[in-house]
Amino acid sequence: MILDKKIYLVFTLSFLFWGMKGFSQYAPAAGKLGSSALFKDSSIFVNWAKQCTIYRGWKNIAQKDSGYATIGDSTSATGKAGENGIVSLGDSGIAICQFYKPLINGDGWDFAVFENTFDDRYLELAFVEVSSDGWRYFKFPCHSLTDTLNQTGAFGYTEPENINNLAGKYRAGYGTPFDIGDIPDYKDLNKNNIRFVKILDIVGSLNSKFASLDTAMRKINDPWPTPFTSSGFDLDAIGVIHEQATSEIISINSNQFIIGPNPIKESQKLRIDNSENLISTIKIFDTVGKLYKEISISSPLIETTDLPSGLFFIHFSGTSITSIYKGLKL
């Protein structure tokens, strides 16, 4: 009888464990009951990304002499899914997309990201972040329940039921939807004025030196290494579900006001062109959004001696235009 009780206890605990595990998982593959996949031809989409800036990642971040991913270009991520090809980001590569009108936090999902995977279980993943101003970005809470005991190989499988709020969850033609309301409230994020969506390739390595982590600080295990010209996340498109009715003109990484130089050396000043008097204020930020200085336009030269070395962003603003420029100080 004691033996029977032990067997019963083990069975019961096992049942509870697997039951809890089942309830903790997420939406399944496209076409399955409960899937959140959105087909590219769905009438839910009212627009698509207008332009995209690409910062390529490596074919293999652990062997940087392997070079960068090369498939596609910035135009490949614009327009409707399936129409303009794809752009491969490479290990840790980044795509920053803009839209005809700012996105808003509507009822339910607000946009969807499309990848080009050929299989429901061969998934290359990416983080998704949004920004109202182009220099301060906020990441969607995300979760990966994929086992991390063994590295997923270059052509290994990932179950979509183990993935939440990561781009690349669904096969080609089906977008992974995102609800802006999932992001916590931040004073520097206007959820009804999302002008930029950033896609950041997840390095699926289990090596702590390179690993990407989800919101719970778990390593995200996905196919790696992928030392090909098509390495990393392959961005196809971003479909818009909820957008503003109107918007002002805005651009990012624009050089319309910059004469030079870039990169900037220690003793140099940055020269700008405001001959049309479009801009009235300049703000300079670092890559995490720290404000270094705010300048009212009075001279075509910007002093940079007090800026530390590294990347910086210049935010130009006026009554009808906003522009963001990325620079480098040596």
C-alpha cells in the first residue's frame, strides 16, 4: 500500500507539473487553434513601413573576421510583406523602421513583424522596441521557454509555443503581432505617437559572452551559429494595424542639416546648414538617451569638445520638422 501511495504521489506531481507547464506556454504556430499569427493579406493591416535604416551584424559574432550579413538592403524591409524581399540583419544586427503615420496604442494588436522562415519550427528571433522620438527606445517584455541545456544548431528547431513577444515566431507570410499596451508606462514614451520600431537580432548562442536574455533573464536559444550571408533575423516587413490620422514630417539618420565632419575628431566642430530656418533647437544625446546639451540656433557650428568619445545622436527640431542624426566622435 505504501508503494502504491508513492506511485500515486509521483503520478500526481508529474501531472500537475506538466499541466502547469502547458498553461505557461504561448500561442502555437500559424494555422493552429489559438495562434496569433496574422496573414499578410489580412484586412487588419492599414499600412506598412515606409523606410528603414539597417545596421548590419556579423555572420558569426564569435568570429568577427567572418564579415557581415549581406542579403537585402534597407528597401527590402519596406512595403507589404512578401513583395520587396528580405534584409538579413546578422548577429546583433539592427533595423530601425519608420512609417507614414505614427503608430498608436489601439484596441488589441497595433503592428506585426514579418520574417521569412520556411518552417513553423525553424525560427530566427529578434527583440522589438519602440520609440516616440528616435533616440529613446523601449523593449517589449518577452519570454523564451526553450530548453537551454543544448545549443540549437544552425538548422535546429524552436517550438513557437515557447516564444512570447519576440519577432520571428511565425513562418513567412504570417506576422507576429505586438500590442503597444504590453510595454510599461514610461515618461519618455508616448504610446499614441510611436514613430520608430527597432528590430534587434537575437544572438541565440548559449555562450554567456554572446547570449541574448529575455525579460526573466533567461538565455534565448535559437539557431546559432549561422555563418552565412543571410545570417540572423531576416526582416521582411512591418504591418501597421493602428496609426494616427495625421502627423508632422520626421526623419531619422538624416544628413539634411549636417555638412560635416563625421566622424568628429577632438578639436573639430560640427557644421550645420540651417539656411532655410527649419530648425530652432538642437539636442545631443548618447546612445542610451542621456542629454549632453541643448542648443538654441545662433551659429552654424556646434562645439563638441565636451562630448565623450563614441556614438551620439543629434536631435534637430522646429515648428514643422524633426530630424535625428547619428554621429561618431573619435
